[in-house]
Amino acid sequence: MSINLRTVYAFAREMYPKNSSTPVQYGTAGFRGRAEFLDSVMYRMGVLATLRSRIRGGAVIGVMVTASHNPEPDNGVKLIDPKGEMLEASWESIATDLANVEDSELEAHVAKIISDNKIDVGSSSNVFVGMDNRYHSPRLLKAVADGVIALKGNVREFGIVTTPMLHFFVVAANTRGAYGQPTEEGYYRKLITAFETLRGDKLENGNYRNKLIFDGANGVGARKMLQFLKRMHNSLQVEVINKGDGKINENCGADHVKVKQAVPIGMPIVEPYTRCVSVDGDADRVVYFFTDDAGHFRLLDGDRIATLVADYLMDMLKRCDLDLSMGLVQTAYANGGSTDYIANTLKVPVACVPTGVKHLHHKALQYDIGVYFEANGHGTIIFSDNAKCLIKAQSETNPNAKILLQIIDLINETVGDAISDMLLVETILNSKGWDVKDWLATYDDLPNLQLKIKVQDRNVITTTDAERVCVTPVGLQEAIDKVVSNYKRGRAFVRPSGTEDVVRVYAEAATKDETESLAYEVGNLVHQLAGGVGPELIHPGKTISAHI
């Protein structure tokens, strides 16, 4: 098969010219930005995915068109490697350079990627493409597909799917069906079969009630949840709100619920303590919430999901008489209350890594069973091949091991999957006979507060120790330590934003008032020592409430 690289340039010039001089950077979330400036980026990522597939021996590479929890006018793109993981870190810079090169240099730049990586351009290449339900996603998906076609790759378009579904399809195809069938029906079948096998005919147990409100963020998750329900034989009673009548993520979805500490728009009047769940625009994040009998909003975020799952899995391992290593991976944003509970009550090793899913996923792979969830609700559980083999062998004589095998099938190990994670939580709560009060009672969250401090240049802040220790400016960490020492159960850290010239401050302490005071003090230290812009901070206690 011969390939003429002039075709790459011709497509770009005629259909996808670069229309923005603003540099873009491939990060943990891929590329994100206003949709009207992304056509050329999408086309070039189609080209890159084709090359990536060839260097991986023709394995399927995924390309997902989505901006996840961003507002509806935004869009984005991220690549999925053959095992369902994020794009290999060393290729992030290749993606960034390719997206930023001028049209006139595109042909030469692609030729250089081919040469530098010794890619056989005549070999087979396979790319799966999916998109969320933003109104501009079909146009951008076509740009990706044309990028694949320009290099004579094979492209399979899945249309509107959740991000976790595309990850599932990639792994299923590359394992030749061992992980599941790489189709939408194959995805539904695997998860529903596991869920309904675990649930049996016991739809309610103890305090657990078979009723759930599902906030779909007006995104693709709402559509797919409705498809699940059509196939679920009434095993889970779900009322779906924010199905798609409003704007994606606007006053709804997991990010809104987590950040605003408030119920989403369109929330029906329900009994106190009714379980409610919110997913984000592409359904890779999930958080639970409820209102108590006094009408107070209560959040059960990714930290709560992680502790619930870790507790359940530890108990199952004991019942199976299996000696497997298990670890829970968090970031510095994890609530100190959850970390104490995991380490001191559950006795599960806790690892802290820098912010970003790729860091959590990589660390989780080091355990037989690795549990990771960010506080925002993005996470999953990974089982090693060794763990799966031992559990399977034990299942021949131990019924608890059979249950654990179904749990593995229920989990989308490739990436955080809001619907899969939700079905897992429902399974565990039903098994324990718990309602949200029981779940919330396992430990007390420490009050916490996050602030953003505007600075001239965010790059003056550098960190180490999983972003918990500030290295520069010199003297800032010492000043933070001194302030923190004045507060009971105090903890605070600062880190630069990845996208704007602000420094993010996180603080927690024993009480709400102390948390606000600590955040205020640390914020002013950043302002004074790291080039703050604008006036000094006003005490946050007068303008903002801590997240309790």
C-alpha cells in the first residue's frame, strides 16, 4: 500500500485549515477548547491515531470527541491506547507539536514523525471513533475520520457513545472478544448480566431501597442510561432527569453538584434520604448526593465511593481466603477524613499521586487489586492477571469467589465509567443492606475549602511529593507549614493551575471556621510570595462557605 503524504496536506488546506494562532497543549484530558477552533486539531489527531496504530502493529486506537464536564460550546479530543489506557505520555508532546504546526509544514512534520518512529506506512492501521452529543461533535468526528482516511487507515465510527464505552470497545477489539464484544450491545450485555446475576431477585435488603434519581447532565450518559433501563428487566428502578432538553452540564451534572454543593436543575421533590446520582457530560465521572430530613444537601463523592468499594473488596477477599495485595490511590485533594478511615480503620495501604487520571491509573497497576477515585468521582478498580487467575481457581469451591468474578465483569477496568461505577455502588449497598445514612456514617469528612489566587505567572509555583509540598518560591512552604501548625487537623497545599494563571489553594481543618481561616492565611501567603495580582484577599468566611 503506497501513501502520498501530499494527501495529508491537501485535506488540511481544502477542508481543515488551521484557523487559530493560539498554541494548544495535549494534557490529561487531551485537547479542550472552543469548538470553532478545533477542526484542524481533530483532523490531525485522526492522522496521529493512524500512525499510532501502525506503530502498535495495527492494534485499534480510539479517538473520542468530547469536552467531558466543560460547557456546551466547548469540545475536545483524546486518544485511547490499545489497552484502553490514556495516550502514552511520550506521545503527548508529539500530539501537541502536530496540532500546532502550520499547514504549510504539515506534510514535512508528518514525514518526520514517520521517520523518527520508524513507522511502516504500508502496514495495517485501525481507528475507532466516538463522540458525545454536543451539536458540533458530528462535524468534528468527520474531521477525525478524514484524518484516518488521508493516511489510508481503517476507521470505524460508533457515533454517540460515552467515553468509557469507547475505551471498552478498544480493549474488546484488541483482546479479540476476551474482554467483551466491541459493540454497544456487547457493552450493555456484559454489565447488565453481571449486575443482574449479583442482584438476583433480592431487589431490596435491610435499609436499601430500589429507587434512584439519575441526573444525566443533558449529556450522552442520560441517553445510554435510558438504553440500559430498556434492557434491565426492572432490576433497578431509576428516574432519569436532565435527559437532553437543556444544555450539557449547565446547572447539572457531577461537576456542578460537587463544586456548587447543590442539587441539579430539574430535581424532583423526593423523600429525604433518596439516593441521587449525577454523571458528567461524557459519563466518566459519578457522584452521589441526597437531602436529609432537614433539607440539607449531602454529598457522597469519589472519596466516599472509594472507601465503600475498598471496604467491600477487603471483606470479599477474607471470605475467599485470598492473600492479594490491595491498595487505594488518591490525590492530595482527597479528604483527610477518608484517608484516615482507609489507612487506620480498613487497614488498606494508601498511595498519593499527582493530580490526573493517568497518575492514579499507573499507580493502581502496581497492586493485585488497585482502587482509585478522584474526589470528583472519576475512578475505577483494576485487577491484575494474577488476581483474576487466583479468584477464578478459588471460584470452583468458594461461592464468594464466584461473586467476585461477577464484580470484575461489572467493573470497566479500562477507565472511570460513571454507569459501571454506579451499578457497582448499587450492588454493594444492596449487599450490605445500607442506605445513604449508613454509607455516610462510616466516617466524618473534614471541612475543606478551595480557593483560586490570581498570579502574574503560575509557573513560579513548583511542587513535589504528589503536589503536597511547594518547592518554589523559596520560603513559601515553610510559611505554609508554620500557619498549618496552628490548626487542629490542619492541612493545606498549593499548586499551579494547568490552564490559567492562578494558583489553587486547598485547606482543611477540624472545623468550618478554622478551615476558612487557614485557607485565607495560605491564600494571602501565595498572594504575597508568588506574585499575586489584584487586591489582598477578603476573609473567605465572609464571602464563601466551606464544603462540609
